[in-house]
Amino acid sequence: MSAVLKQKSKLIVCDGNEAAAWAVSLADVDMVAVYPITPQSSLVEYLAKFIADGRLSAEIVDVEGEHSVLSVLHGACLAGARTYTASCGPGLAFMFEPYLRTPGMRLPLVMTIVTRDTLTPQSVWGGHQDAMSVREVGWVQMYCESVQEVLDTTIMAYKIAEHHDVMLPVNVCHDGNYLSFGAARCELPDQGEVRNFLGEKDVNWHVALDPQRPMAVDPLTGGAGGPGPSTFVRYRKGQCSGMQNSLEVITEVHEEWGRRFGRTHAPLVESYRMDGADYAIVTIGSMTGAAKDAVDEARARGEKVGLVKVKTYRPFPTQAFATALADVQAFGVVDRSVSFGWNCGPLFQDSITAMNYSPKRIPAMSFIGGLAGADLTVSHFERVIGRTKELARDGRPAETVWLNEKD
Amino acid sequence: MSMTQRAYPMFDSSTIPDDLCPIATKPTPMLPGDWRSMRPVVDRAKCVKCAVCWLYCPVQCVVERPAWFDFNLKTCKGCGICATECPQRAIAMIEEAA
């Protein structure tokens, strides 16, 4: 990961929540609105401390709930501020109404989802169900693997969101428990270098609450019989274009980050030991660390297995994904959440859709694990690798496998 | 300042792509009086010019006359707050002619 340690950067040991707060501080955010919720709460406490200590000169608004969190940030963003919040699970659910409006208004907010399994059954532990449940709302979603990636991605998220070809809100997702509270070595980049990287703030050039630029923001487009529906379609298509444009912007921004800070992260999908792989496993988020270890062990035994990690999940990097898996005979997808409509994992569902663009049909299987904070260990991934190897041999996918069912 | 004058010209929306956030930069010529369904009528005998209606009117359409208060019916939207708040019960809301 860290090839070059830049002179002005600093090494600390912190968890993912603190790393996100450091990123917000380094990104010169103007307005933070928050409501605490497990496992995000300490992130908010770090931010409050940074602001109280004068490290970050932002306004922090402790509102009465998540619906107001995002409404406050809409106003701030329309007035030209760089904005940030973090939430998860039930908080994200309560935020849903303004959450739906944010991408349509093309507001480049950045929000961390410290992922948590959704109720019910009652759970305050990690799982991707909250973030996955909002995958079709129109926010860009990136999932992090490590504490360092949380910090780096949160800073990069501003550059991606505020790019004029994108102008969309970005969710940086990091796993509740495993990344939120797991401490690791983390390199803090220099404030000045982050400023140079991000450039001037310019978030309300297209829509503004500004007396010097009078306009009505988000008026009714009108119904059938008039130009309303075609106007609506124009904006919807614009939103889809912004999403598609973001794929290239995410790639460029990650490349620039690597050049400036000496740390590279795969922007869309990461191919790990895919050279000559006969079959592969697909992962997302912090589980990838244990999965890579399992792949290393299998490779040491002579197994021809590789791994593809999805970082950018929305928009789905169809081309990069299909290219990464083009030469395998089978793949197994491990999800930390459930698609109730398809009796499998949502990433699995996206994977087989993406592979539809591949010239050959590749058998695939869905594995679900790590729900409600369950640990996904190397031995779980050994099972995934073993089952996927069988699939490569017989080409007959079985029903979804629940990995932690008998732990 | 009249109703159509403004401190800054409306934003020129042709300077930005037309598929980002929907915005409107052409003011409609319609005023609330064009769509109001109820209008306030003052009973001059009851009005004591206490100015409570003037204070509460959300669109500030209450106009002072020599011995009573009246309303600018171009901008009155007929909300009836003045009638509710009037301590003398001097304001009645009547239906606009169809």
C-alpha cells in the first residue's frame, strides 16, 4: 500500500471512524450536521472534538434527527458549503426522504455509511444491508477495505462528487465493527497537499440559494399534457449520465491520488492474483483482507484461484468487472447482505447482470456471510474457494450458501 | 420597489447544462389574487385600527386607510389569518365569485 512516505505526512494509529473524521478535517469541510447512531457515534465525537479543538473550522449542527441532518446540509450546499455527515441503519432509514432528493438536485455531499445490518431482528452490528438497501437511489457508493482506504477515499470523495461532469453525492461505506472500531496504522497526508489536490470549492454553480443569483430551486416540472414529463426525462437522463461519468472520474482521481500521495487503491475493481486463475471469488468491503489470505493459502497449495474486489458499487463498474472475470470458468460472490427479492446477495445479482455483457456464460454462485457482525474468517473463504472450484468443474450452481449459519 | 423590480437580475440559466438540478428563472406574472378563493372584507364600524391584521398578514397586503384597514387584493392570497386574529371580529372571509 504505502510505497513512499511523504515527508510532511504523519503516521498515527486509529480506527476507521477516526480516519474518516481526519479526512473531513483535511478536506476543509464547512458544515457538518450529525445525529449519533451505533456504530457511527465515535466518528461524530471525533468530529466534534476536532471542531472544538479548532483543528477543523467547520460549523457542526446537532439536529434532532437524520431527516434534519440532510435537510440542513441541502441548504448549506446550496449556499456554497462543502458538507459532510455520517449515518447508518435506522438513521439512514429516517433520512430517506431528503436522501432521495439529494442526487436529483445534484448536490455533491459526502456521507459515510458505517454499515450496519438493518432491523429486524434487532442488531447494532455490522453488515451491508443498510447501504445495499439504498443502492438504487442515485448516490455514488464506494466500499473500503482498510482504515487507510477510509481516510484516502473520504478525501477523494469530495473531488469525485464536485467534479462538474459528476455533481452527485457520494457514500463512502466502511464496515461497522471491523473498520469502524478496528485500529490500524494510518498515514495522515499533509493539509496543504490535500488542499492542492482538492482545489477550490465550487459546489453551487448550477443551483444556489444566493440573493445575487435569484432562482427557484427544484420547482414542479408539470404533469401529462404539457412539457413536464419530457422535462422530467431530461433531468433523469442527466442524472444517469452523471453516474456513468463518475466511473472515469473515480479512476482519474484515484490515479492522481496515487501520484501525489504515493498510495494507490484500485478505483473500481481490484484484481488480486487473477493471473492464470481458473476460477475466482468476488468480495466487497473489509472481508477482502481475510479472503486474500485464503486465496494466498490456496495458491500455495497449487489452486488456480484469484479474487476480484468491488470497490465502486454504484454506479456498477460493468466493463471493469466483466473484464476482470472474462477468463475464469466459474466465480463465487460473497455478500454481507441479502437481496430478499432474489434469495441471494445483491452483489451476486449485480455480478451476473454485468456478466451478461460477456460473450460466454460463466457459472456463478452466491454466498452470504458476515451478517450482524459475524466474523468472516479465512476458513469461511476456504469453503467458498472449495465450492467455487467444484462449480468450475461441474458448471452446476447450487442455491445460495449461508456461511455463518452453523458457526 | 414595485412587484417586478428586483435587486439582481434573474440568474441566466443558459450558462449551465439543462439536465442538472431543475431550476426556474422566469417569474410567473400570476399574483395570489388571480387564484384566491376567499377574500377578507372589513366591517368599518367594528375596526379600531389596532393593526393586528397588519402585523399578522404573511404577504403584507394590509393597507392603512383614514379610519380602517383595507387589503391589496392583488396580493392577498385569502388565507384568513387576519380574520382569525382580529380581536374585534371585524373581518369576514367571503367566497370569491366563481
